Amino acid sequence: VERLVIVGGDAAGMSAATVARRKRDDLEIIALERGHHTSYSACGIPYWIGGEVSSAEDLVARTPAEFRDKHRIDVRLESEVVGVDPAGCTVIVAGPSGSYELRYDHLMLGTGAVPVVPDLPGVDASGVYGVQTLDDGEAVRAALSSAPSRAVVVGGGYIGLEMAEALVRRGLSVTLLEAAPEVMSTVDPDVGAQVRAAMGGMGIDVRIGEGLRGIESDASGRVRRVVSEGGSYDTDLVVLGLGVRPNTRLAVEAGISTGVKHAISTNRRMRTLSHENIWAGGDCAESFHRVLQRPAHIALGTHANRHGKVAGANLAGGYDTFEGVIGTALTRICDLEIARTGLSSREATEAGFCYEAVTTESTTRAGYLPDAGRITVKLLAERGTGRLLGGQIVGHQGSAKRIDVLATAIWTDLSVMELAEVDLSYAPPFGPVWDPVSIAARRTAAALLS
Ligand SMILES: Cc1cc2nc3c(=O)[nH]c(=O)nc-3n(C[C@H](O)[C@H](O)[C@H](O)COP(=O)(O)OP(=O)(O)OC[C@H]3O[C@@H](n4cnc5c(N)ncnc54)[C@H](O)[C@@H]3O)c2cc1C
């Protein structure tokens, strides 16, 4: 029988597995996962650590038993693929009871990403955690059971910020170190500044412009202090939130084509550019960026699930394409919702666009309702064409999901003049009569003409 081997049992890998099964009943499907869980929501880890989600099981969408019983997919946990031989069409698996070789007809790489660990003294001390898999989340939860009182989070990207908030919710006093002049480099600094203010309001000690220098530990090898460019901070645990890099060592060693940040290069059907029967998706793979018109590496669960679905359909003989990304993402930090799509000002400038950036303040509901919150919408539009290049939203409850209107506008190449005319909804509990998105589009259009 024809065999599909999947490496990595989370979003990309298991989406590919289930879609392939739906298309082809006769395929033998084996999924190899080095950790202890499949199909889990890494995105939910901060909410589990913060106590909003009570158990790891709640974050698991499907267990190995469900895959076996409902989909006839053979999931093997604690099974790490340590080598790929594309010429012989085999992988080497280090499993719980020893190593073995497995033949494949189709191979799907969904190995994800790994947290960036800086090459600095002490980063391997016990009590230093990266957060990427459910197993990582379990390690942080276990550390919290010994009632630590202080934590340092290194890195002010969204994962670092979500983790800082989660640790504060668990009663720790938290310092967050960010080397750049502002937190959240995926949005513009004026938007990031609002996020930093909200974190300060929640008691998080945010230190910007303070890169990590090293980590000191006690005689037993346990972390005790974090040293930054600006000071030193006693701590009981450290969480690294310095971003991720594609986990592609296996692919690189096997000679599989890679590109941006060594992420695996694929075509629109998620087939690798180098091997006919090897497919890839998720955080280990590149995506085509529709605004930049070139491959990019953006690690998001939304992309991973779509990649997996497309790869699974194609490798099972169907036809599906992945139409690219525009970097749409959102999060909630303290009482603020933050969302972005398309290009930030830095990205637009680096890409050579000539653009206008306009910030508009409005309210999330009709201003006369008691719980109307503040919302800021920042739009970037190309001079000359008026094409929407990017959008950022920060504000109180009800703000962030408006980003999907902006994402749809960028996806379909709308100009801000066109966006201003779109028939958007209105009722007092949801916004003012002119939606903040409409006002922002109209003002940006006006700025382009002035
Ligand atoms: C804390 C956190 C919050 C996030 N929040 C969001 C969010 O709100 N929205 C969003 O869109 N995205 C979010 N993400 C990103 C999202 O979780 C990832 O983009 C998504 O999980 C990627 O899926 P994947 O299948 O490519 O990789 P992963 O989920 O990383 O899974 C890869 C799997 O492969 C396994 N593996 C790796 N190498 C091998 C090997 N050699 N052999 C066997 N198994 C192997 C790993 O153990 C892992 O389980 C968040 C991520 C984190 C960590």
C-alpha cells in the first residue's frame, strides 16, 4: 500500500493527515511526533498558564486515539525523526523503544518552529523556558507549582507579552526586557507604546532598550538573576520570547530546498521545490507574501492549518493551492486588543513603497453607551494608487476583529477611497454610525489628496 509519513503532529502535520485521509481511503498514514501531544493549540498556552484554561487536555483538539479510531491515522508519540533520505524515500525514527527506518511514498514535513535562544552565558540554566509546544507549556506550569515570586520575560513580541500577562495573573512580579526602543515590532512604535502603557497599568515592569546580556544561576544550576544592558534582575524563572526560527535542520541536512530564514520553499500546492514527493507546511515553511510579492516567513497557526490542508489534498491526488499571506494577526494584552495586517510602516519603507500613514481615534460603540471604549485605527495607503498597504488597530473590547475588514480590503487590492464606500454595519452596541474603519479610510483618502 502507498504510505504517507508525516513529521510533526500539530497544526500543519495533522491537517495534512486528516485532509489526505478524507481524499483517499486506501492511504496508509503514519504521523511521527517527538512530543507527548498531537493537534494542540500552542496559541492557548498563555491562557492555560494564566489560569483561564484549566487543563492541557482542553487545548488538545484531537488525541492520538481519536486519530486512530476515527481517521485510521497511526500517530506515534515520543517518536523523533532524526534523518531523512530523499533518494531512498526513508526516514529514521528514534522511538520510545529504539530506532527504526520507515519507508514513505509521500512525506509531509510539519516540524514547526523552535524558539530563538540567544548565544549568551547561562541561557541553558534550569528555570529558563522557551514556549512553543504543549510540552514547553507543561514545563512552565510545573515551575509555577513551586510558587515562584519573580519572573523575567525576555522579548516583547506577542508571545512574550502574552506570557508576561499570564505570569502576572498567576501572582508573580514580572519584568519584561525588550532590546528595541518599543515593544511589538510587528506594529508601529506609536501603537506599541499604547500596549506598553497598558502593561505598565497592570503592574508589569517593561524595560525597553534593554537587551539581554546573560543569565546567572546558583550552584545547583538554577537561574537566579538576569543581566541586561540596563541592569540586573533577581528572578526565579525566565521565559524567552525572542521569536522563533523554522525548525528545518532535518530538511537542510537532507538537501530539501529552503529560502527565507532557512524555511522550506514550496510551490503554491505546498510541494517542496526540490522533491516531487516531499511536502511541507506550517512554521517550517515559507509563504508567498501578497503585498511584498516575495516569499516570507511568518509563523502563525492560521497559515499552518491552511498549508496542511492544501498539502494533504494535493499529496492525496487532489488539487488545492495556498494563495499567500498578508500577515494578519491579533492578540489581547491586558485590557487592550491589538491587530495588524499587511505592512507596518517599517516594512513598507523597507520595501520601497511611497505611502501615507494616517491614525484615527474613535470609539468601539456609540459614544453615548457607558461601555464605549477607545479604538485607534492606523492605515497605510500607497500614494498615487490609494491602495491599502497595511492596517493596525489597538483599542478596547470589540476593536481587534475589525482587522478582518482591512485584511479583506488588502487581499482584494481595494484602495482607501473604495474602502471608505463599503457598506459596513452599524448598531449602537457595535460602533458609531460611521464605523472606525470607514472613518480611517476616508481620512486616509483625504490625506492622499492633500
Ligand atoms: C505561545 C504561542 C501563542 C501563539 N498564538 C497564536 C495565535 O494567537 N494565533 C496564531 O495564528 N498563531 C499563534 N501561534 C503560532 C502557532 O501556534 C503556530 O504557528 C502553529 O502551531 C504552527 O503549527 P505547525 O504545525 O507548523 O508547528 P508546531 O505547532 O510547532 O508543531 C510542530 C510539531 O512538530 C514536532 N516535531 C518537530 N520536529 C520533529 C521531528 N524531527 N520528529 C518528530 N516531531 C517533530 C514538534 O514537537 C511539534 O509538536 C502561537 C504560538 C505560541 C508558541
